[in-house]
Amino acid sequence: MTPRRLGPKGTVPNRHCAPCSRNRSLRSLPMSVEHKSPPPGSEARDRLRIAVVGTGLLGERHARFWGQQDDVDLVGLIDLNIQQATNAAERLAGTFGIPRPPVFTSLDDLLKSSGADAVSVATPDFAHRDPVVRALEAGLHVLVEKPLAMTTDDAKAMTEASRRSGRWLMVNHSMRWIPRYRAIHDAIRSGQWGKMVVAHSAKSDVIHVPTEMLRWASRTSAAYFLTAHDLDLVRWFAGDRIVRVYAQGARGVLDRNGIDAYDAIQSSVTFANGSIASFEASWIHPNTYPSFTDDYMHVICENGVAYLDRGREGTEVFETDRVRHPKHSTVYEQDGRIYGSFRHALEHFTHCIRAGIEPLTSARRVMGVVSALEAIHRSLDSGMPVIVDDGFGD
């Protein structure tokens, strides 16, 4: 999935894009014949203005990252919980020395008054569609947390809004920027390893995640929260669409904790090219487990095999009262700044806006992940295999 680059005279050579002016602004990209004119004077700006919608754990991380970039202005925060957004703004200023961003009380006000070129949307999984579509319709580029949506209808609506508006919609499948996963992808794509034959992945969170961290755990699942990552990666490795899924789930622990969710979900996936994969996700590891997320993947190809243990990442820390397996591939801090694949993904977003190239994880390209996740839950409900309309987006 090599990002598409600008062709002759500023056009993007794909069926979704049309020519645009050579003097396009940060907010006007060659993506649709209906793209909007840039605001007066924006052509001269080389800084991006970005706002954040949703100020929970991930939203505040987005805000902190944008606020620490030399070529980005953090121009606003909003959350349904205004106090939470206010507290986040104060922490950004007091702890990290970031100019305190304004806190908006309505999305309309933020879209009209912040002057943003783009927004990060980090609302709960089920609440992506409204802010994403409204931001796109207002002429802003959007980075949304994974999964893109919990239903295919929502995913299609957001993808279509991106096409109509001529603005990029990127999904933050940040694990694509972990070097070891990119190395597997490149070995397969180059032909060195041949076709992927079978893959297995497992991700398990400590029980703190559904019982304390996520107030909305009953409205999602371990598959949406965890399998979404590896489903995207393995689909990327396979290089083809998912055609069939079958899933089983186990319940009990979370039900007894008053949370309407599966403890664990196992899913089997078949690709159009004959490759197969299985995915395991659970939410009930004890909080004493050395790693917040236990995580491994096994990929078998025609001429190569990879086993990745991300539960430890090669580091064990022994303290007087516990053992820890700290992780540094997705997010870590150095000198007060955020590094890891999270950083690389967000930098990719701003690069795509400036360079006029389709994001590696644009909504169009990863919408099939949502179709497969929705099918997994239909299979859980029916106890039967489900055919998937993936619509593979190269």
C-alpha cells in the first residue's frame, strides 16, 4: 500500500481525485471535484491548525502531541464533559508548557471559530460518525481513532463524506508504523517471503481496561478494542479482502462485574486469496499481570515465518513489589515528548495534508476492517460463519 503521490499538474492519479489548483492551501486537496475553495490568505500559512474532539486518555494524548509540534498550532478542545476538557487544557499548559488551548462548548463553535485546518477525533468507538462527518463537511481534514466505526453503515457514511468534501479521513491504525510489522509487510510485498499462508494473533488487556478505564465498555467489545489492530495488520499482510469470518465468545467474569461484554472472543478469518488467520482477544487478565496488554503474533508465509512477542518487547523490569514488561514501540516518552508509532502515524497525517497524498490508512483503505468486525459480532450472535463484503481498498 504505497501512498499515492501527486501526478502531473497537481492531480492525484486515482479514481477518487480530480485536478486542483497548484496553489492549494493546507485545507484544499485534489481529492474531489467538489472540493472547497481555500479561505483567504491560507495559502501563505505553512503551519497547521489542529483541534481535538474528545479529551479522554487518547484525546489528551493527541492534544499533547499536537501542542508540542513546532509546525502545528493546537487551536481548540471539546468534550461532552466540559470540565474534563478544561482540566485537560490546564494540564497541557501547567505540566507541559503548551499554550493553553481554548475549550469550546459546542462542536459547531469549534468548527466555525477555531480556524482549524484539521481535527483529531478521539471520542468513544460508537460516537465517531457525527463529529467526523460534520468536520469533513466543514472543510477540515480528520484523523479518527481506530476502529473507524462499529458498523459498516457508519464507515460508509464517513468515507463518502470524505470523498464529497475533498478532505482526507485517516484512521489511526498506528501499529502499521511499528518497524517490525512494516518489515513483515515489505518482505511479503517484495516477493521475498511469498504469500502469507496463515497468521495467528492474540491480544489481552488487564481487567482494569473494561472495569475502570472505559466507562463505555458495555457498548464495545474486546474485538473492537483489540482485534481491530491485528485485523488491520494481517489484512495488510495478506494484501486481499476478507470474505468469511467465524467467531466464538466466552462470558462470565465481566458479567459478574456488571459489564455487558464478552470476556474473550476468538475469530477465524478467510481471505479471497486463500490465506487464513485467527484472532484472540480477552479483557480479563489480572491487574498484576506484568504487561498492561499481552500481545503476540505469528505469521507463516510460503518462504518465511515471523513470531513477534510484544508482551515483553525484550525488556523485563524487576522491582521490589512487582515485575513489569514496559513497552516502547507504540508510545514512550523522552525529554517530555511523545515517541513511538503513535508519533509516526500522526506525523504521517500532517505530511499527507501538506503533500497531497492519500494516507496509508485512509478510511477508504481500511473500511474493510469495520466490515469484518461487524461480521465477527454477527457470527457471535448467530453461531454461524458470516460472509463479508470487504471492499478491499488497495
